[in-house]
Amino acid sequence: MESNKELFESLLGKVAEYGKTNYELLKLKVLDKASDVISSLIPHSVVFVLIAFCLFFFNLGLAFWIGEILDNTFFGFIAVAAFYGIIGLIVRLFMFKGLKRIVGNYIIKQVLK
């Protein structure tokens, strides 16, 4: 009877140790995946910000140039805004689901990598 009790306590101790080890392993795996995703997002974010600044100043120049051609700076900004409004509408109507799928697949690929 005593030996069964000792075996059960030993088995219970090993199960508890196994659970703690699995929990620690899971934490390390989550940390690895999170650091991998974040480390890939930071360079992409920096490039995105640099491209956004470049496009911002390009669009300012374009708006001023179009405004000079039309003899009214206001109309230059309206023309550039209308162009981007049309592009945004086209993307929303025809390409939104495809872009959402591409971004979702990229995130899943990074997490499961």
C-alpha cells in the first residue's frame, strides 16, 4: 500500500514538473514568435515612414505645380486630393479583399515561421 502511495506521489510530482516545463516552453515559444514578428515589423515601419515622407513632399510639389499651371494653388491641391480620392475608392471597391488576404497571409506566415 505504501509503495502505491509513493508511486502516486512521485507520478504526481513528475506530472506537475512536466506541466511547469511545458508552460515555460510555451512562454519561450510565444516570446520567440512575438520577437520575430516585431523585429520584422520595425524595419518595414521605418521604410514605410520614409516612403510616406517622400510621397508627402512629392504630392506637395505636384499640388503647387498644378496650382501654378491653373493659376490658383487651391485648385492644385484639389486636383491632387481628387486623384487620391479616386485611387482610394478604386482600391476599396475592387482590391480590398485581396489586400486583406495578402496581409493576413503574411502575418500568419510570420507567426508560424
